[in-house]
Amino acid sequence: MTRAPQKRRLETRTKLLSVAAAIVQEQGYSGLRVEEVVHQAGVAKGTLFSHFKDKDGLLAVLIGDQVTRLLDGMEAAGAPLDVAELTSRLAPHLDFVAQDRVIFDLLLRYSGTTAAEPDEVVEASFIRQVALLTRWLDYMQAAGAIRKDQPPQLLAEGVQAFLNHVLALGFCMAHETGPSPAQALEPYLQTWLQPPG
Amino acid sequence: MTRAPQKRRLETRTKLLSVAAAIVQEQGYSGLRVEEVVHQAGVAKGTLFSHFKDKDGLLAVLIGDQVTRLLDGMEAAGAPLDVAELTSRLAPHLDFVAQDRVIFDLLLRYSGTTAAEPDEVVEASFIRQVALLTRWLDYMQAAGAIRKDQPPQLLAEGVQAFLNHVLALGFCMAHETGPSPAQALEPYLQTWLQPPG
DNA sequence: TTTTATAATTGACCACGGTCATTTTCGATC
DNA sequence: GATCGAAAATGACCGTGGTCAATTATAAAA
């Protein structure tokens, strides 16, 4: 039985998160330095690590927050009617992750989270994303827009795989000014979701 | 026009690599410490970084070496006849990568390398792997074992995506003693390579 | 052989994430 | 308000990867 945290602790946590968010705002995720966060927050370094397991734990909260916003937008939009529409629904998420390798790396660590008990923000938002995708695909199957020979859960995992593939490709190109991630994604999804023979 | 390296330099490089390989042998890839390598090799730390861009550069040579061996084995085996056989051909590679997250992370950085001019070992072996996969799929298409509506190149990339997906899943499970990566891979490949309607 | 340009190596130094024994603060109880 | 046990915060310290101006070894030219 753990006690309720003191007021002071919640304030410190909030301060750390808002400072970190501000730094990310102007330096990007990969520009975040623990020393800078604790300095601007006016606390000692150890304090940060008593609030978050490690730097990734802090990033996870920030990133999970953004993903949650994106998911809100996706849910509001409703199920797509075809693969092209599905692709464009995924575009904001792709653009967000493609913006910084740190995001991609962190999300990849959780891309297999299916278990319940998601005490981490990222895990929670990830599970929500898979659930949403599965719902969409289920709907699209019913509407006859995609293949029906596989459970939507499996198809959703495939979509995940291609999302990550496209993102990884994008980061490898490095300096290449290719098309948007979503454009790169579409042929894979078309092929993956096409009805079988 | 760069000059040929001196004898001494080649010896140092060889020494560094053999020491590193020995350490990996008994500590695993994630157990490798730069300090330990240079100490055992009897050189200064700066020397290592004049031979390899960074720690990953060293790891890339070691890992690229192993992947090359695996590819030799795969090429010797010839093209698979169906998806099940394809899966089992990929099993050794999966097992190798699944053995240590460091390998997975490093390979993922290069999983989009399609350009020529592969001065890095990993890039070279990666390109070779994609080429081999493409050849196999081309053969399987001709044999009528898989779908023919997409170019083998695209199908090969999809296989790549699923390889990475399965591996990522495996690392997320963490303590879970699931089935072999290859077993987890097969349903995805079956679905991905199945002829369309 | 001596000179000389440059290749190769060196190791003190830095950046950054993370730890933990110690100290400070909080808030419940008397 | 005084006391005290637990919660919170502290900051000196560590591990590890990576840098770079200075030094040493090499081989070609004089």
C-alpha cells in the first residue's frame, strides 16, 4: 500500500514536465539534456530520476502526450472507407514520428506491447493505437474495402510493421528529400490489405 | 587521393577487431566496452576512434562479418520452394539478430540502404541480403509459389518489414518465453505473399 | 645518413546519463 | 508548537562513449 504523493512532489513533477516540454519545443526531442531540464526546473539531478525511471521515461511521457492528441484526432475522424483514406489518416502520426529519430526509437521499444496493465504513458497510447487500427480494419472488412481472410488484429499488426518500415527507410535516407512518409506507405498497405485469390 | 595505409595501421586494426571479437564471444555484443577493447589491445582510446567512426562502427564490422557468414549459408542453400521453406531459411538470421538488442538496433539503422557505394560492412551485407531475397522471390514467383502481382523488390521489402516487426515484438516481450522468431514470422509471410484476388 | 612531410598514436579531457548515502522538508500525532 | 518517522530532494560521484592538440613512428626525398 503506497501512500498518496505530497503536494510538493506533484508540483516538482509538473515543473519538470513543463520545462522539458518547453525545451523540446525549441530544441527538438534529441536536443533534450537532463542537466538542462533540472537546471531550468531548479531541482537537483537526482530528483528527476526519482520521478522518471530514466531519460526515456521522461521522454515517454512527453511523447505519449503527443500521441494521445493525435489519437484523439484520429478517433474523431471515424473509420476510413478505403486504403487511400486509411493512409491519409495515418499521415499525421507518421509525420510526428518522422520528425525525430528519438521518437521512433522510443516507440519501437513498445511496439509489441499487447499486455494489460499499461502503467507507462507510451504503452497506454500504443495499445490504444492498435485497438483503433483494429477497429478500423474490422469496419473496412465489413464494408468490403479490404481482404477478409485474416483477422483484423493480424492486419493491424502488419500495418504497424509497414509504418515502422517506412519510418526506418526515411531515417536511413538521411539527407534525401524523398516524398512524405505517407506516400511511401501507401503501396505497402495496398498490397497488404488487397483481397487474396 | 589517399595513400595506402602503413603496415602498422593494419596490424592495429586487426588487433582491435580480434580483441573485440573475443570479448563479444564471452560477454555478448552488449557487454562490449570500448575501454576494455583498447586495454586488451594495448592501444590508446583515441586509436580505436581513428580506426572506427564510433563504437557502432566497430560493432558494424563484427556484425557485418557474422551476417556475411549467414548469407553464405543462405546462398548455398538455393531458392526456397514455398513460404514455409522461405521462413526456415530466414530462421538462422532471425536467431542471430534476436540474440542481442544491440544487433537489432544497429541493423535497423541500415535497413533502408539501397544506394551503391557501400563502404560500410553492414551496408554491404545488407544490400546483399535484399538482393538475395529479391532473387528468391523472383524465383518463387516464376515457380508459382507466391503472388505475381507485385515486383519481387517490393515483396522483399515487405519481408524485411516483417522480419523487423517480429524481432521488435520479441524484444518487447522481454521475459516472455515465446516461440522462435521464425515461427512468429510465418503467418505474416503467408499472408503477405499469398496471391491476390 | 639526415631531413622532412605526414601517417599513426597518445592520453588528458569533456559530455552526458545515471546512482545513492546524506540531508531537508512535510505532515501526522501528541 | 514540539516530536518524529517517512517522503522528497540533494549533489558529489561514477561509467562510458567520444574529442583533439600534442607527440611519436614511418618512409620517401635529399
